[in-house]
Amino acid sequence: HSFYFPPKRSYISFLHILQLCSTFPGSFSVSIDQPMESQTTVGMGALLWGPHPTDTGLLTQSVALWACVWTLVYYVTGALIARISRNFELHKKKYIFYDWGCRGVSTVFCFAALPLATHVLFFEREVQENHLHARTHSYTLLMTMAVGYFVWDTVFCILYTSLEFVLHGVICMLTLGMCLFSPEFPLPWMAAGTLMFEWSTIFLNARWILITFKQTDTSLFTFVNVSFAVMYMVCRIVWGHLFLIPYSWKTLASDEVAGLHVSIRVWMIAASTLSGALNTLWMWQLLQGIVAKYSGGKGGKGKDVLENTRDG
């Protein structure tokens, strides 16, 4: 077949992640309801669905295991859609295994993580009462899932995409990782709020699939196109610029987080600023594409960006 598969270095990365997880024992000793001196056996299921929130070693293993899960999803969805695409002769187009696999992973991640993030952000009482220190089971599950995802995302962006997407992955991985592993300041409201950006990704992926299957003249495409633009504006620009980023700046500069190391505070302020700048850049490119599409022009770079952007 003429369908393209990823270069060998991607398989090497996958094997390295698997090798890392294979060094972990089948069960682990960690305290669940008792002090750390007491020990309870925890298996792989507990690693995925929420290890003890203060055990750094177990959290690290959980993140690595989730990175393996997302890598597996990548290869499974890429292979499935590769098989389906032969019926539509899509294997003759420029879209390669990476495009399908990557969008498969990001879509599965969105449907798995975003409802949980919404719950933590708006409905979890402990988080509502304590934006800085609350560390619930839902939060721990969300963060291990998300940090594992952005570990995967960063590796594959380095292999396949441009610097701006690598930067996006690194920012998310490090910032959410600092929240997850901080013993005193998990910052659950800020961390869950950051994931709200990803709601637009669902419509981005749906839009890309419709373009790929040449369904741009359908009413469904019009709905998805408008929904993507609206969700991007609401989730990344309005929510980010008017609520989350100002809250982050104010909180990180206050005495409430005086116990948080100054380097972490500086990083998080810089990361939120840079994240907002990237969202603004992508919004500008999106608007360029929309203007090019509906103004009757040739489109140029704006149209290409609109069709190929992946925003996390």
C-alpha cells in the first residue's frame, strides 16, 4: 500500500516509554488511608484511576502509564482509520498516519478529561472552597491523565510538528506537572481551568475530518465550522484572557502562595502569558483563513493554516 506510516524513531520513542513502565513492579506499596509508614498494595488499575495524591513515586508511575495509554491509542486509532481510509482513497492524499493517530488521541483525551475538568472546576466543593490547596481524587486522576497526555504530545510534536506546537506541549506538560507534584500548592482551579482551552479541539478535529472527506459543502460542515470558531473564541480567548490568565497572575503574585518557590511562580506567570500569546496567534491565523475563504480570494497562507492547525 502507499499509505505512510511514521518513521522508525517514533516506534523507538514508544518502546522507550514501554520500557520505562516495564521497570515498575506489578504491584506497589503505598499508603491509601493510612500514614506513609503503613503500606497497601496498589495495582495497575489504581495507577490509572487515581494513586495516592501525595506519593511522588506513584504519581510519576501513573503519569508514565498514562503516556503509554495515549501512545497505544495513537497507534490503534491511526491503524483503524488507515484501514477505513483505503475505502475513500485517502491513502493517496497528503494525510499520513500521524495526522489520523494524533487527532484520534486528542479527541479521546478531550472526551475523557474535559468532563472531569469541568466537574473539578465548577462542581467539586473542596476546590470551590480552597482554590490553592484542595487535592481531591478527581483532581489527581485528571492531572495524571493530562500530564501523561502532554508527555506524549510533546514527544510526538518534536518528531512531527513545528516549534509553536512543541512549545505548547512543553508549557502544558511542565505547568500541569508542577501542580500535580506540588506537595502544598496543587492549584486545582488554575490547573483544571487551563484544560478548558481544549474544548475547541473537539470541533477542530471534526472540522479537519470533514475537510479530509471532502464534506465542506454540507450543512454539517457549516455547523462544525461555526462551532469551532465560537468555541475557540469562548474557551481560549474570552475564558483565557478575561478570567483564567488574570486570576493566575493575581494569585501567583499574592502572599497566598508565598510558600511556593519563586522560580515556579515566575514560570507559571510566564507560561500563562505565553499560552495566551499562542492562543491569540492561532486565533489570528484562524481569522485569516475565514476571511480568505469567504472573501473569494485564493486564501494563501491563512487558508492553509486554517486547515492544518492542531491546537493541542
